Amino acid sequence: MARVLVVDDEEGVRGFLAEALEDEGHAVSQAPDARAAFALLRRQGFDLLITDLRMPGMDGLELVRLARAEQPEMETIVLTAHGSVETAVEAMRLGAFDYLQKPIGSPAQLRLLAARALERRALLALRDTSVRAAAELPPLGYGDPAMAPVVEALRRVSRTNASVLLLGESGTGKELAARTVHAWSARAAGPFLALNCAAIAEGVLESELFGHEKGAFTGALATRRGRIELADGGTLFLDEIAELKVELQAKLLRVIQERQFERVGSSRTLEADVRWVAATNRDLEAMIAEGRFREDLYHRLAVFPVRMLPLRERRLDVPPLARTLLERVRRELGRPELALSPQAAAALAEADWPGNVRQLANALERAAILADGPELQAADVLSARAPGAVAGARAGRPPRASETLSDVERDAIVRALAETNGNRRRTAERLGIGLRTLYDKLSRYGLS
């Protein structure tokens, strides 16, 4: 529902316009002249202004000027009598969307033009939101020269519609890279959707991707649009792409090649204008050799492969990254005094972080929770790298003498599962490990 202001000194015309738009579900306010309209504009916001140009007192052209200054995001349609098109063109130079000639032929003509104006307003608002979102994204690198080629590669590919395959260990920022490519691209005003292929049950994944029709399977109580359809005009990020079953890989390949797909349970073909970004921490070429990943799909996705660097290959990034992560922890814990000592920052840079950014973030949060003083020391953050030890400390007991590292690890996983109510993704994040690594450990310890 849009908020529309209709301005005309003829009551009959004003009422006709208002009724036509109210029938479309819009909330319509009316003003008999430009001065009354401007008074309304100063009191409340509107999405669309529809105004006559020739009115006694202040004319519509002056109202358009004032309205653009008062509410620059509002769209405007002007009404003009036959023979006064030049004035309407002048109004468009001032920012009006379009004009309608009187007498207006039908309500449908007005509704169509209003819909187009409101659509443009929505697109511009979405573009502005996307620009702000891009500005708010954390940086990909923090000054280590090793990251410069990675950032430059992503910047170059973002200018195209090429598919991007992000490679690298868990926690190296692949989703951030995907969001950055989208934000830097011409599709920034469109949607960005992410789907973790490892986090969704196999039987549900096809429906999540393609959508389904009502009654397509048991439990399909209503038609549902899938991620591909929802990402139309934007970017779809497929994380953990290696976890797709071969049958689903074939269906995905067809979408990428032909830009067409069908919802589950439907024979109607839909178009898919989507930019594809995929990510994995697996060796896809080895999986191709083993017959577990389609080579043709790999080549479609890996038009532009980019390897995201682990923290041990960009150690100069670690201290500034840690300070940025600690700032978030300070806000969440309500401890603005917390700081990272120079010795702790140096120790973090020297340490290996197999879980990369995720593990570093979790270690800082654990250390901050357990810290008594205002400054985190090297021992605090390095000891917090082992979630099992911290879990034991939180439970108020030291590790048992007979306890093995496997016992500690299993105990940490059990506790993390309990703390996240069994949410596997949040559990992996809390432990500072990848989701696939968590599934492997759950199977190893009989917890799956």
C-alpha cells in the first residue's frame, strides 16, 4: 500500500483520481489547491504526488519545486490540459516522473502510470539501501599485502556477470566475499540470497532452490517460491556447493546454462536472471575424479575461481581484525573498557588459526567472558583457542586427570549443542570449526 497525495481544484476530478487509486489499495489524501497540499507535505510523508498544473494561487509547477525540496524521494505525476504539454515537460525537468493529459481516459491508465512511478521509487530506495549496505560491509583485508590480489580479483569480476567460485578453508570469509561482489556489481540494487547446501536436509534442498507448487509433496500446503526465483535480478550465493547430490547438480547445471527452471510439481518454465557465486572448502577436482561432482557444473561455476586466504597466510591482518572483532564483543557484553594488549595482538598474529576468522572471533569472545581485568593478555586469548578447556572452566571444574583430548573435545561439542538448542550451524560457529567438520566429529563421537 502506497501513500498518495492527490491535488486538484476540481472536486469531481479529485474524487475520481482518489477513488481509482483507493480501489488499488492505496491510502489517498486529497488537497484542493497547492498551498493546502504543501501544508500536508510538511506534516507527513508520501510515496506519490499527483497534481494538476493549472490551479488558482500557487500553480502545480511551483508545488513540484517545493515538493522536491521537502520530500526528494517522493515520485510525482502531473496533470495537464491538452495544449499545455510544454509545462508538463518543464515539470519533468524538475523531477516529475511523467504526466497525464486531461481528460483522463480511464482509471486503468492512471493506475498503470501510478504503478510505474511507485515501482521506480521502490527501485531507487532499494538501490540506496544497497549502497548503504555496501558501505557497511566489513573490509575483505586489513592491510596485509597478500590480500591485495584477492581484493583486486573480486573487484574486477564484480563488474561482470561471470560466475564466481570461492575456494578456501572454513572461516576465510567466503560469504563476505560473495556479498562484496554483489555490492560492487551492477546488481547491487537487486536481492542477495545465500543458501548453505550442507545445512539443509537433502529432501528439502530441491524445494529450497527451485520452490514448489501446492500439493507437490506431503506437507506442501501452499505454493512457495524458491531461492532462485527470489534472487531474480540479483545474486544467489551457494555455500558448501560440494554437498549437493549429483542428481541436484544436474538440475542446477540446467538453470545456469539455460536460465530457466521449474518449481517442484510444476511444468511451467520460469526465467532465472541470477548471478551465481558458489563456495567450497573441498577439492572439487578430486571429487570430479571420484565421480561425486559433475565436471560440466564445475566449469560453469568456476568461470572465475578465487582462493580466499587463511589467516596464517595474511598474519599482518590478524591484529587489526582482532581489534575489530573485539569491538563487537565489547558491545555485546557491555564492557567498553576491554582492550587487546600489544603482547596479545602479537601472539594472535603468530598463532595458527585452523578455524580462521570464525575461530579467532570465538576465542576473543571466550577470553572476554573469562577476563577479570580490562586488558586481554596473550595467555587469555591463546588459552581460549581450545573450546573444550573453556567449556570445562565454565562448568566450574578442571579437566580430569584421565581425560583425553578426545574426551575434552566431545564434552565441548555436547555443551555447545546444549547451549544452541541443537542448532548445528550455531554450534560450529561457537566452537570455531566448519559445519562439515562438526558433522564429521558428530559421527565420530556417536552424537549425530
